[in-house]
Amino acid sequence: MKAVAAIDCGTNSTRLLVGDGTEQFERLMRITRLGQGVDRTRRLAPEAVQRTVDVLREYREVMDRFGVESVRMTATSAARDAENRDEFFDAAEAVVGTRAELLSGDEEGRLSFLGAVSELDPVDGPFLVVDIGGGSTEFVVGGVEPAAVTTADIGCVRITERFLDSDPPEPEELANAIGVVRDILEDVARTVPVTSARRLVGLAGTVTTMAAVEMGLPEYDRDRIHHFLLTHAAAEDVFRTLATEPRAARIHNPGLEEARADVIVGGAIVLVTIMRTWAFDECLVSEADILDGLVLSQL
């Protein structure tokens, strides 16, 4: 089968998947922080654009090595918010050869859902798939197909930049962030029937990192993280540990990538508040996400 590729230019990370629908040839992630300061300035910072374009240049070389015939490149929350996104799209297209698609929150959620449930037994559904990104979180409920989807402006970078100024965060900063997330979740529940879901499925770096920290993984291991069951109690324990440590100490937790250390607490707030609010006892951690959905869409 032909090799196709998917690139996701997110608020916090830029990721690549090369595969043929049955086999993954390469899966890469680089933290580029494209959304640096976007919540405040509504513009993509030149240095953030440059970091991301440099990674896209690396990814173009990987795709050439595998003889990729088709690629879909998407941009999400940071680009949705940025007034100067076309400048980034022009630079990215010049390197990759394909123009980035600006996904709406609903489109992002649907693709993430399709990737996440592709390996799950529908009997275990309906599923609530939660994709915690840097700038936004998508909430999708469904079985084989998404039935309801919405997006909310709560992500690890956005929560950090808005609320968590101290190192480590002060208790009142944490409380304020949790309160805002809880209020937003009330709005989400009016749009998406979250309480009808039998299983919570968590996607993206915040969730996989919390699983890796819980397991104490000395280095990234996709096979161990994929479909790991992160209990509510374990998520709370990881949150308490990370939230009470300064960054200099936090980076020594096995499983935590140093480049993610400054925003992991913001992301953890989103996950634990979801589990508290909707009484989920566990979260199925999935490494299959929007990239898998984008690859499947080309086949």
C-alpha cells in the first residue's frame, strides 16, 4: 500500500505520522510551542513560527525517505486564534509542499475521535474522547462514529499562561484555574451528552505524560502507554506531585519530558477536573488520535 503522511501543527507540539493504514512507519513529536503568547497577543510569534518551520523541514526529509505520496497537514487552536496565521501557512507550505488546513474545533474533534476508536471494541462504548491540546480541548461522544462534538478554550498552554504565574503555582492560582475549567465543563455538558459515555478516552501529550509519570517510565515507550488505564486516584496523585514542585524539581520525574514541564500542570488541571466533574474512575490513555484519523482519511 502507498505511504501517506499526516502532520498536526498544534499549539504546543508539531507531530508527524507516516503509515499505510495498517502499519506505522514513523511517528515523531517535537515541542515547538507554536501558540506561545497567542492567547494574549492574537498573533503567532516569529520565533514560534521559525521553530515550527524548522521541524517541518525535518519532517519533509522523513517523508521523502519513505516515498510519501500524499500528506495532510492541519493547524488547530493557535492558528484559529492568530490574526497572522497566513504568514505561517505560507512558510509551512514552502517547506512541506502542502498548505495547512485550518481545522475548526469540531473537525479536529471528529478526526481525533475516529483515530482514537479505530482500535476499540464498540461494545465498550459509547466513548467520551477528550483531546487535551495546548490551546483547546475537544470533547466527542459516540460509538463507531462521533455523535456529538464540541471544543473549549482550555488547554495546557492556555491555562498556564492565564492562571499559573508562580513556580510552583500558588494554591489560589490552582483553585482559580480549576474553578474556570469546571464552569466551562458545565457548558460542555449542555452540548455533549458526556454522562451517557461508558468509557473516558484521553488523547494527547498531557494525558500520555501523566500516564508515563504514573508508570515511572525512564524513557518514552508507546507500547506501554497506549491503552494504559490511568485511574482517577493515580491522576490526582500525579497532579499533586507535579503541582507542588518547582520546575527545577519537576523535570526529574521519570516520564516527564523537560520541554513539557512548564505546561504539564495546566494540562493536568483539565484532566483531573474532567474526572472529578463527571465521576470517571479511570481514563483509557490512547496514542491513536488525530494523526491516525488524518492518515485513514487519505486511504
